[in-house]
Amino acid sequence: MERNKRDKRGTGKGKLKRFILIVICLAVIGGGVNFYLKYLEEKKRQIELAEKKRQEELEKERQRKLLEEKRKEFEKLIAEMKRCYERGDFDKARELAKKALALAKQYNFNTDEIYRILHLIEVAEWQGKLKELEALNKDIYKYGYVREEVLKVPPIAEIASLRSDILNKTYKNEYLVDLILAKENAAKGMKAENPLYYYLISRDYLDKAVALRKKHIIAVSPEEDTVRERQRELYFYSEKVREETIPSSL
């Protein structure tokens, strides 16, 4: 009977050992499975990171190629701008400049060369305008129109000297025209029924001419003395003129 009890105790201990062994095995297996699952998760994360990095690199390369392509397009536009400027096709050059500036704004390209060419175009256009006015200025009677147009030309450094010369010439022309009118009216007074009227007009033109000469530092024309001589002749010719005026000089 005692042996039966010992057998039962031995059997119970064996079952306990097997149970403990099973628990240990399950714990080991469970830990391994958990580790494996974490491993798989980390591996998946690494794969996703690698794919994300690959996509980023592909996007960078795409952007680099796009930027290179746009830069070539930008440089081509500027080169064509230069050619248009050189052959005098300024409208086409400005059209190309608009496209180039739009690209520059979008891709942050340097715009110095665009504005340099646009400035050269502006200078060339205004210089052409000044050359036309310079030719017109040879007619002294067109001083008013020429001056009005010259004053519309901006004083750009490259054409400032030419602009100033033409403008100064208009004052000289006006001075000469005033002397001509003063002389003509003095001569008309010698034949008119009302010589005083022409005498006074002649005096006004001469005074205006002298004031203009002094203000703009114009060389004295010998015509000034001629006009004064004609006015003296008219003064002594007409009793009415002598009665109502005092000569500017005798």
C-alpha cells in the first residue's frame, strides 16, 4: 500500500515537472514569437524608410533635371533676347524678357542680365529719338516742339550729354528766332500806318532774346546790334514813337 502511495507521489511529481517544462517551453516559444514579430515589424519599418528615402532621392533627381531643363530654357531666352537687341527687334526682345522674368520668378534665377539688356534697349530707343530731334533742331523755328519732346526723354547717363546739347540748342534757336522777329517788326514799322505798334513788338522780342541769352549763357549774336540799329531808325523815323516811348539805347 505504501508502495502505491509512493507510486502516486512519483506520478504527481512527474506531472508537475512536465507541466513546468511545458510552461517553460511555452514561455520560450512565446518570447521567440514576440521577438520575431518585433523583428518583422522593424524590418518592415526599415523597408518603408528605405523606400521613402528612395522616393525622396528620385524626387530630388526629378527636380534637379527639371531645374536644369528650365535653366537651359532661361538661358536660351536670354541669348535670343541679345540677338533681338542686336538686330533692333526691341518688341520681340521685350516679349522674350517677359517669359524669362516669369521663369526667373518661379525658379529663383538671376535677372541681372535681363535688366541689363532691357536697359540697353531703353538707351537705344531714346538715343534714336534724340537723333531725330537733333535733325529737327537744325530748323531754328522748330525749337518749341523739339524742346517739348526732349524734356520727355529721361536723363539716362548714357545719353545725358546728347540730351543736354539738344536742349541747349533749342534755347539758342529761340534766341535767334526772337532776334529775327525783333528785326522784322522794326522793318515793318517803317512802312506801317501805326509804327508804334511794331516798335513795341520789336522791343519785346529783343528784350526776350537778351533775357534768354543771359539765362542760358548763349553767345551774343551780332544780330542784337543790327536789331538795335533798326529800332533806332524807327524811333527817329516816327514822331509818334518818339512821343510815346523812351528808346532802350541811342
